[in-house]
Amino acid sequence: MNNIDFVKPENLEELQSILGRLQEGTTIIAGGTNVIPHVRAKHFSPGLYVDILDLKELAFIREDEETISIGAATTLSELESSQLIREKSPLLQAAIGQVGSPLTRNRATIGGNLADASPSADTAPPLLALEAKIQILNARGESRDVPVESFFLDYRSTVLKSDEFIASICFTKEKSGVAFDYQKIGLRKAMSISIVSYAAAMEIDQGTCKNIRIGLGSVAPTPIRAFRTEKLLQGKKVDRELLEEGCKLINEEISPISDIRGSDKYRRVVTASVFKRSMERSLGLGGE
Amino acid sequence: MNGKIGVHFTLNNESQEVLVSPNVLLINLLREELGLTGTKYGCGTGECGGCSVLIDGKPALACLTLVVSLSGKEVKSIEGYAKPDGTLDSVQNAFIENRAFQCGFCTPGMVVMSKDLLDQNPNPTELEIREHLKGNICRCTGYHGIVKAVKSCGQSQQP
């Protein structure tokens, strides 16, 4: 039986001081919806639980003129029911509503979903499409911003050092009239690990696609942007031929694996299909 | 330090003072230490909803909650839904009247989530009911009786 300890910092300063000790097995825990299953499956062995679920300084949803920023310890149900998010970031809200279940969303946090760094982290594709930045603080109170597409390094590996934590996530508000779409393909309507997840935002001007951003989950070791597919579509009038090219190109950008939820071939077919249908819907092209 | 930690919280309106290791989960405390077996262990990973309880009035999963995180909080398990004299909650009665269970294993979780829905939305549609209960799995009923039971609670609310 391991030595496990537990501490609940009351403010950011205390949290920073705890992290500064660089104690072995320090495990930040908020809702515990990922941490507890990992611990029970013996994926790692915590030495010290640091409970931040009630750390008010890290739970907020704010806007200023240009941006929205969300505290890392904001629960997914707070985001789901936020009028600000509903009005100013419908893409994020569409995605949040499909994460887990009403039960887990009451406890799971946006920071926790990102820090867990699953390739199928459901908050990642919309944040990728929104070109969000992750604000990271360390034990000494120093801050750095990392674009979400640079945050994930490899399978379940992020840029976070052992004395760092996610403080907030922020992104520029979309202009009105931006088209967006979110699709999550899973084996069940709730609590399912995505087989493919897709988030896209773009401006459409008379059939021409501008400023398109596509975030994908579960089709690579980390959540990714489909940069090359975006570049293909950028500034072009979208027709069926271009979409077929896009389907091929998006398949070159992804590197899915076969697992119990689906084969790599299946994921390739689904990714292309989701992309094509989503674009058709956004552009009013009609299905075939 | 590998010591136990004293945790003071409220459970079903009664004060609780427990001494637990930091890795003890609420589901084990309820079922094994306190003998409250209404909260069910279905999966242990948060996927089935069988261990639904309320923490500070909001639904949560006992299998994913460390007891040490409950200091100063109010927990309500299924045993807290009937009145002290044994009178069942209206949702519980609706489940009985609408044959909303067979083996009964999912029922405590279903009652907790159904009541949570009705508290926020007194007259939910079938779609809203199914959406809210998405995290609770039933292997027996096909959900029909459960949805009917919750719907009947809505209809009985007179303006």
C-alpha cells in the first residue's frame, strides 16, 4: 500500500508553494473523472493529491472586448450552462455538451481534460479550431502562453513541467456569421471515448471558404489541426472536386490506430466522411 | 505521511466524522463502512451511473469521488430521498407506478438523476428526459418505463 497524502490549497499561492516542493507523485486532481480511473488501473501511483476543484481563482468564464478566457478549474457543466459561451462561442458549447454525461460534466474541468492529454480529449478539437492559447503558471508564479496546437507533444504527453499547471484557456471571439460545426462519432450517446471527433470554424463568402480551422481528435497520437487541408481550402470556391481532394488530403494528415473502438481504416473513412458532410452542410451544397 | 485524515461532512442531513486514507472512494465508504448499499457499484469508472449521488445538491459519481475531498460538503445518497417516516419521494412512487425497474440495480441512480432533472425542469419532454439520463445505463427495461415515470411526474405538476 503506497504512501498517499492529500492537500487542498485554498488559493493560488498555496498551490504554487505545494508544487514548488517538487514532491514525488504530486498529482493535481479536480473532478477526478480521469485521475481516479487512471489510478485504479494503476497507470500511475499518486503520492500527493492536490485538490483544486474548489479553487475559485481558477474557476471563471470572462470576456473582454476581443477574447474569452476560461479558468482551468471551470467545470464542463458550468461551461455548458454559461450564457456567455452559448452566445459568443457556440462551437465550444456544442462540443462540451457531448463530453461524458451530465454526471461527469458536473465535476470534470476543462483544464483537466487538456492536462490528461488523451488523443481523444473532447475539448481539444474545438479549442484547436478556435486557435486557443493555454496559460501555464509555475510554482514561482511565472506565466507562459502556449498555443493549444503546441501543447500536446505526443500520446498523453504535454509541455507541462512538474512544477507547472494550466491556469486558463483563452481564445479570440469569433466574428458574427462564422460557420462552425462539431461532430463526435462514438459508440454511445454519452460517456463514449470518441472514435473520431471533428470541429471546424470558417467564414464563408459566396461559396468561398476563408479562415478555415479544423481540429481533429482520436485520429493521431494527439489532437491535431488539419493544417494542410485548411490550406487547400483557404480562399477557394468550394466545389465537389475540391472536397474530394480535401478528403484525400485530410487522410494524409491523420495517423489513426486500430483499437477496440474501431480500425484505422474505419477511422480514415469516417474522418473523410465527417469532413465532407460538414463542409457540404456549411456551404449548403447538399449531399449526394 | 501515510496517515488517515479526519473528514467532516453531512450525509443525508446527518453529520459524519470519518477517519480515512486519502485514497478511499465515497462509494466504498457508503457501501462498506456505513452499510448504505443503495448506491450501486456497477463499473467503477464513471460510465454506468449506478453510483449517482448528490454533492452540494449536484449529481456526482461516488466511484470517482475521494472522501477526503468532501470536507464541509453535503452529500445525499438514495437513502436520503424517502422521508424519515418511510414515505417515498414522488419520483420513487412514479417509478413504482410505471414499472420503471426490473432488477432495480440502476434505479437509485435513475431516481437521483430524474429528481435532479425535475428540480430544474418541472415538465421535461421525453427528449430532455433521455438526454439527462444519458449517463445512467439500464440493462433490463429498455428505458421506456423510466421515461414514462419521469414524464408522469411532470404532468402531475399543475400550473
